[in-house]
Amino acid sequence: MFEKKDELHLEEGNSAETIVGTSVKLKGNLISNGDITIDGHVAGDIKTKSGVFIGPNANILANIKAKDIEISGIVQGNIEAKDKLEISETGKVFGDIAASILVVSPGAIFTGKCAMVEPKYESELEPILETEESQPLEEKKKKK
């Protein structure tokens, strides 16, 4: 009675929460906790705690802030990747970037400033201090 329409099946390992297709033109901010895949046109800011994947047909006019970012299309705006930023051979970036790991493939275009930032992990935020009780007994006797 009802026919099943073709559905979008994601590749194994790709858990995109938001997908902007090639025919989509979006004006506004994208804010998410999951992966965002864009192959259309977006004007606005893009923020996620996960990854952003910019396809080869994408034309982005936005600042992007994410954990990992892969760019195969055109991005005009500043980019901040907490971990890794990768610009493929078809990628074009016009804006400043900041990333812990930067991969630029031959043929990619990048115009802007680049800052390599060191990732901060929670265990590195507070140094461990030795207390007097934790010093060996021999050192305590020497001080007296």
C-alpha cells in the first residue's frame, strides 16, 4: 500500500546529526553537539562540540568553531578547531585559523593568519604539588 521512499544512509562511522545538502541555502547560525555535514550554502556562525565536514560543493560564509574540521569546499570566515583542521586539495579557506593539528593538502588554498594552539587537557590544568608529608623521611631529618 505504501511505498518506501529512498532514504539517506550515512556511511559507517559517519554520525552526522545535521546535514545541509547541495541544494540548500541556509542563512543563520548552526549550533549543535553532534557532527555537522555541509555541502550547500551557509551564511552565519557554525559551532559544535563535535566535527564539521565541509563538502566539495559547499560555499560557506561563516565563522566555524568545532573539535575537528575537514574542508573540501569554500570557507570565508575564521576557523577554530580544538583538535584537528584538515584542508583537502579542493578546499579553499579565506580567513584566520587556529588549530592544534593542521593538515593542508597540496592544491589547497589558504589566505589568512594561522595560530597553532596547544590543546589543554583537564589533567594538565592544575599541577600536583608535593606536601611535606609526601617527602621521604630522610629529607625531613635533613631539614631539622
